[in-house]
Amino acid sequence: MKKRVLSGIQPSGKLHLGNMIGALNNWVNLQNEFDCFFFIADLHALTTSYADTSGLKDFSFQAAIDMVSVGLDPDKCTMFRQSDLPEHSEMHLLLSMIVPLPWLERVPTYKGQIDELKGKDLGTYGFLGYPVLQAADILIYKADFVPVGSDQLPHIELTREIARRFNNLYGNVFPEPAAKLTQIPLLPGLDGRKMSKSYGNTIAISDNKDTIRKKIESMITDPARVKKIDQGHPDVCNVFSYYKIFAPQNISALETKCKNAQLGCVECKQAFSDILIRFLSPIQEKRADLASNPENIKKILDLGSIKAKESAGLTLEETKKAMRLI
């Protein structure tokens, strides 16, 4: 049997290029090799966006469209929405009973996100318990691997600790999942910081041509290059980092022209806009077709939920039996 992979993505806004490069493209490759469960983590989105849920339902639906548009195939993987399976919430509750509070407070991303999202009140149980919900997502499918970047390794280790603690208390129910490290290309946001919806510095997969051009125009380039005749420093230019990912074949010539002041920043941005629009064109064409037939997306999620429920239900029953609840 194929090894099982599980991963999710938050619909806290429109999915962006960082999501595509950092997660979705990797998922497309994994679906050909593993038994993959990929979900839209709308419950996770509540941990930081609980105060305004007006767009959550639509963001979740649009995320499903993006997932299929970039190449996820419902015949090769299982796609579903987290909140459609109450088993996730029940498993979260059961696991939360055995997790020591200090385990959660020491997770590096806990304090990191509080600093990153200073405008939001994150002093909630839901936010503190986010890693337990994440562990529930993973353990309920007895996933063998979880694809993550290095910054997420503490979450996977915590999940392994929770599995060990549960098994020691109640008997062996959960295998310990392993992190499947992915080499994620660095794609900063428009302002040079991490690309994040909370920073408002993203390019969405669904952005139209005019929006893409305006956003590229606003990007930070070499701060030391004031005039076109000034020599450039590509390594500190935000646009150059995008070229590395979306047009690597152009890197050598671009670097030479920039360093020799043969190419101005405005012209460079215009050229990259054309490259990115061409890159996204087939994805957006497929996206438009999917958006015009919403019932097809709903069917994909419904069928995915049915398949996921079969697996999650069995594990939840096994968990409750081990805890002597049934």
C-alpha cells in the first residue's frame, strides 16, 4: 500500500503565489506517489480570524478552485474541507485533555505569530491550542508523512510527542508521523517581507492582468539604484528573486544587464509582469472554467469528505475505545 501524506492550507484570504510555490506545487507532485489527503483548513483560519468570518466560506470555495487549477486531481488525491468533518473537532477535544500547557507555550510559532499579527487579539484558547488541532488533523488519518518547511518542524515534533503520550496512557493507537521536508524557494512579499495575507503584500493566483501589473510596479527593487545609469545589485532586488523562480533561464542575462546599468528597474518590472501573466494564464483559464461550474467543485469536496470520513471515523472510534469512552 502507498504511504499516506496529509497537509492542509488555510483559507484566511485569497491563495497567493507563496501558497502555490511553497505548498500546492509540491502537493501536485506528491499525489502521484502517495495516498494524499489535502484539506482546506477553515477551522484553523478561525484561530486568527475569528472576529471576522464574513469571507471564510467564499475563501474556502475559492481555495478549492485554486487547488484544482494548479493541478491537484481528485482522482489521485482526496480533497475536502476541514469543517465538513466533525471528527477533526472531536479528536482535537480528546487530545487536548492530555497535552500539558507548557508544550503549547514553547512552540516557536506561538510567540512569532503574536508578534506578526499585533493588530489581532490572539489571547484565546483556540490560538494557543492550534498545534493540538493540527495534531488531530494528522493523527486522525494516521499519516506517515507531513510535507513541511523547516519552520514547521516543531509542530510535527509536538504531534509526535502527543502521539507518544497518548500511546503510553491508553495503548498503541497512533503511529508517529514523519516530517517530509520540502525545499521551498524563497518568494518574498511585494515589500520584501514574508509573503502573507496579514501583511497585504501578496499576488493572488486569481489576480487579473491589471492587478498583477500594478502590484509588480509597487515592488521594492535595489534601494541604492536611484537612476537607470546607476549600477544595480540584483541580489538585494525583490524582483530578481521572482525571476529566479518564474524565469530562471533569464537570470544570467538579467544579472549582467542590471549590474552594467543596461536595464532599468521599470523596464525590468514590466518584463517580469509579462512573464508572470503568461505563467498564470493556463491556470487562470482553468480557474475561470471551474468557477463557472461551481457544482463540480462542490462535488469534488463532497466526495472527498465521504472518503476522508471513512478513515477519520475508524480512527476516532479506535481512539474512544482506547480511552474507555465506548
